[in-house]
Amino acid sequence: MYQYIALRGSDMAEQEKSREWTAPWVSQLRKGLLELLVLIALRREELYGYQVLQRLADLDGLALTESTLYPVLARLAADQLVAVRHQSSPAGPPRRYYRLTRAGHRRLEDMLAHWRSVNASIERMATDKKGATQ
Amino acid sequence: MTVSLSADAQSRLDAHLDAVEQTLHRSGNARDQRRAIVDDLETHIRDLLAARAAEPSLADVEAVLAQMDPPAAYGAPAPTNAPKPIAPATTTPSATSIALYLFLACASFAALFALVLGAIWAIRRFG
């Protein structure tokens, strides 16, 4: 019984340690994917900043906050990958609605193609039995 | 629904937005980008306030701001696609290399000293 408890304790400690080591990697990955995620969110519809945040907040493992999202939206607008339309709001100042420009659509297609290629390579390596046993 | 804030609630909201704007300024964000970010943020906050009450109080503003990232979270360097300059490599001598240099210097000095003594002895003996 005590051995079982000790083993469980050691498993939990290892899991905790693994999570600590993985957290910075997850954070970096999320940052790297942020631009792609925003472009995908705006692919089919015009949204204002808070709506983009709500779309992305619903996705597992991709929770983002306003301090990372809004600077990216401002940069995408400065790079003319998204266009901005101001619309008055009863709740306060005019809302800034974002939509993809032609350049934004092109950038999104390039990024998606690269992402699919990288993802396929990782999947191939991870499921390759030869690679897994070596 | 039109949202109107009391003077103290408006003042608290303005203070938060100003703090974010100052952090963005210190982080090197251009003026139009700072304005865009702060406008998006204000829209966000006002949407949350509108969901709470038609006339949000200071307590409502405090509660909403407590859910938001603090102004310091906007302190990351301005996002850019430009590659970062490569810093020149700096080399600091380690303790091991300093010890090695000292040892070699002492050994060289001792060898030179022995050579001089040997030469003096040879001159006296054979000269």
C-alpha cells in the first residue's frame, strides 16, 4: 500500500516536472501560431478584436489573452494583411472591424501550406515504427 | 444599449488605458499601433461592462479590469517580422584558462631562469 502511494507520488511528481518543462515550449508554439490563427479566424468573416479573441479562446490548447492578440492585429493592419473598418458602437468608441485583404489571403494560403507540410512530416515521424523503436 | 460610466468609473478606465498606452510607448510601438491596440482594448472592456450593467459602477470597472491582463503584460517588444540583429560574440576568459595562462607564464619564467643559471655555470666552469 505504502509502495503504491510512493509510486503514485513519484508519477505525479514526474508529470508535474514534465508539465513545467513543456509550458515554455507550448507558450512559444502558441506565439508562433498566433498570426496564422488570427488570419484563419478572419478568413470567412469580418470581426472586431474582442470577437477574434472569443473565437480563439474556444479552441483547446490555444487560449490567448488580449495583450498578445491586439498587438498582432495592429501589426497585421500595419502590414496591410488586414483592412480595418470603423463602425459606431452603442457601448463606447467605434469598433474596429478587421477583414483579410488580398495579400492577407495569400499569406494565409502560404502559411497553411507550410503548416500542413510540417504537420504531415511530424505525424509521419511520430507514427513511424522504425523511428519509434530506434 | 448605450453604456454610460460615472465620473469615477470613467476615470479608473482611463487610468488603465493610459497605463497600457504608456507601456506600449516604452516598448517601441508606433503611435498609430498604440492607438489601434488601446481602441481594441477599450471596445473589449466596454463590451464586458455593457454585459454587466447599463450604468456600470466603479466596482464593475474594477471587476472587469481584474479579469484583464495588467498593463505590464503589453511590455513585450513591438512585434515585427524583421530579423533580429545578431549580437557580436563576446568571450570571457574562464577561471581554467586564466590558471593555465598563469601556469605557462611561471613555467616559462622558471625555464628561462634555469637556462641563465646553466649558462653562468658553464662560463665559470669552462671559460
